[in-house]
Amino acid sequence: MASAKPKESKSGIPAAEFITDVKQHLLDKKISCENCVRELHTVHNKYKFLESRLLQQKKSLLVKIPDIKATAECVDFLIKKKESDEQGFEAHYRLSDNLYAKANVDSKQDRVFLWLGANVMLEYNYDEAKKLLTKNLASAEKQCKALTEDLNFLKDQITISEVNIARMHNHGVNLRKAAGKK
């Protein structure tokens, strides 16, 4: 058998084919060693591109997760303040990186506004907001875990493709040496 049977990841990323027998692989594909190296480089570049995209997605999620947690903590704080006997409290909130404002918050209020993204803000009662934030946090953590699994899978595929390139290149060097001796 010329090579191991390829599989794919849970998210559908195809596995790199490990070439066990270089000569047989070239015979089966009916291509030259140089063309095979080019094909292997193309596959390797696709894996590297996909890896960079997944790393960007994971980085974005790792920024969002603490924001979701902080927002959930704020909603919890508002729920506790509502249950207490206090009439209200003063809060400082950020308008921009270096600009903060003061607000007087009525602790008996049962509504909160949440940014949903794409310049969309909706009003929720505290329980709905807490449920939404909990769901969003669970979803973000699940996505982050899946991205980590995909990145680990991709690391293996990149290594396999690099080994294949090296083995095929070495085989080509040996063929050229043998042709030069004749």
C-alpha cells in the first residue's frame, strides 16, 4: 500500500495523506517528483492559511469571553441591588478608552440594555439578560474548544505535509544523483 487512508476532522478539515512509499506514490499518481513536491506545497499552504484563519477566530473569541463574563457579573450585581432595600447607586461607565461618565441607577428598575453587536442594542429584563449571557458564554466557550481541537488537528496535518515534502524532495535528490552517475 502506497499511503495511509486520509480522514477528516470533526469540522470537516481533510487529513493530510502520509506517504509511506514515495516511489509507489509517484507511480500511482503518474507524476514527476517535482510536480508532486509542488502539489504537496500547495496542500501545506492551504493548511497554513486555514491555521491562520482559525487562530484569528480563536483570538477574537478569547477577547469576547471576558466581556461576556463581565457583563454577566454586572447583571448579577443589578439583581442583588434590586433585591436589597437600597433606592439606587452611582455608577461610572466607560464611554471610550479614556472617557468615563457617572450615572445614577435606580436599583428597583428591572430592565437592562445589552449590546448584541452590529450596532444593535436591545432591552431585556434581568432574567432574560442573564439567560442570554449564559447561553452566549457557553456557546463562545464551546466554539473556543472546537477551534482548539481543529488547531491541534491542523498542527498534525501541517507536520505530516512537511514530512511528505521533505521525503519527496530527498527522493528527487536521490533520483538526480543516480541519473548523474549513469
